[in-house]
Amino acid sequence: MNYRHAYHAGNFADVVKHIILMRIVLYLQRKDQAFRVIDTHAGIGRYDLQGIEAGKTNEWQSGVGRLLDAKVDAKVAELIQPYLDIVRAENADGTMRHYPGSPLIVRHLLRRQDRLSALELHPQDAELLADVFEGDIQVRVTKLDGWLALGAHLPPKEKRGLVLVDPPFEVGGEFDRLVDGLVRAHKRFSGGIFALWYPVKDRQEVRRFVTALQETGIPKILRAELMIRAPSAEPRLDGTGMIIVNPPYTLDDELRTILPALSKILSEGQNAGFTLDWIRGEQVAT
Ligand code: SAM
């Protein structure tokens, strides 16, 4: 396990992923009934943007850094504001020092009745994550293989909520594991919302992944992809993708507003853009 998210925290892929995450959790807040978020690959929770790892790549500057400085129209601003509020709350003195990872973003959005289960397998990262939530009775941090949570941990006792699966893609076969994991998880928690992150590096691999998802027969699957540049000759993170199963009915429209703005702000050259389509469901384009 060599992958360390600290090198990439706050980059363009985190921005897109975390804005989608925030919109889903805000939707879950619409009912009083408690919900649970299960974050299967949680990371360390809070990243030091002035630390050695982030300093080596400075990826956050062309991600969340750009968004913080950007001017967007009122509709977009309203939809992304809760995410920026969380980032600013983590940097109360006004200097960008901390970036909140997915479990911390979710924690900011929990009400008293809601819960977060955060899994992280890397021993040191799991310890750092546990420190972030020490004494917090609404958050359970477990050092465990996140793929296992897609079986035994489902359905959550709240019977409503979101499962975020955000693996590091450092070994081959992660796309297959995502599909297999989703199929297992959906059998146990068919009404749950699932958000699966994937990198857009090799477009052929992404096409195979989408076909495999279509073949699962799972009925409602929305895909959101944002590309920051045209395909590179060498494998490179040209874009970021999220598969959302059972998306809130509001999400499609919200992303149709948000993604064009993000693609302009986060663009690294020509042919930046986005894809938003139903790969399974009533609204699949014909
Ligand atoms: N979700 C985090 C966020 O958005 O802030 C970032 C997660 S990072 C992309 C992937 C994390 O998964 C890493 O911290 C890595 O140590 C962890 N990891 C790798 N394999 C795992 C596994 N089998 N189970 C749980 N965590 C794992």
C-alpha cells in the first residue's frame, strides 16, 4: 500500500468528488429520519497543504485553490457554497493550510441523528483518521479492508444513506473490484445511494467499466466525468469520474449546472469538458 492521498488532496479530482458527495449528503438531510454514510476508503480525514507531500505536487493549487478564487454565477455559487464553507471552516484564520477529506466533509454535514462509518486499511492513515474523530460518538473509524464493508456492513441499521467507494487504483483490477463490490453491496442494500470514484486515464478501460456496469442490471446509474485536458499520450490523470447509483432525483440537474463551471475553472488546456449521462435507467439517452 504505497498510495498516499496527501500528495493529491484538494486536487481537481477531489474538488469534483467532494462537491458531488456534499450534494448527496445535503439531499439526505431533507428527511428527519437518520442516515448513515459509509466511507470505505476514507484516507486520513484532514490534509496538511503546507506539508511535505502536498508541497511536492502543489496539486491543490490548481484544484480547490482555483475554485476559492473563482467567480461563478449565482446558481453555481449557491450549489457549491456548502463545500467552500466547509473548506473555509477548516481554515478559520484565512490561510489555506488544511484540506478536509471525504470523512471530514461528511462530518460537517451530519445532524445529531446521523452517523458516519469510515474505513481505512493503511495502519498509519487509520491511526491519523482515528485521531481526527477521537471522542466523536457519531463517527466510527475502523482499520479494515473497505471492500469487506460492501458485504457484512450492509445494510446499515438506519436503512438509508450513502456508500462512498474511493479506492486508490494503485494495483490492477480496481475497476473489476468496483463492479463486483457494487453488485454485492446492491444486493444487500438496494435502496442505498452508492458513489464510486474512478480515474479517467485510459478511456478504453473506462468504456469497459461502463459496459460492465450496464450488464449488472442495476437500474439507476448516473455517470459524471470531468476532463481537464484532451487524452494524454502517456497514461495520466486527464479526468475524474463518479458513478452514482440511486442518485437523488435532484442531482442530475444540479450537476448540469455545476459541471460546466467546474470544467472551465479546472481546465488545463484545450478539450476540457464533462460528461453527464444515465448509463442505466429510464433517462438513458437513445
Ligand atoms: N476518500 C478519501 C477522500 O476523498 O478524502 C481519499 C481516499 S484515497 C483515494 C484512498 C485511500 O484508501 C487511501 O488512504 C488508502 O490508504 C486506502 N486504502 C487502500 N486500500 C484499501 C482497502 N482495501 N480498504 C480500505 N482502505 C484502503
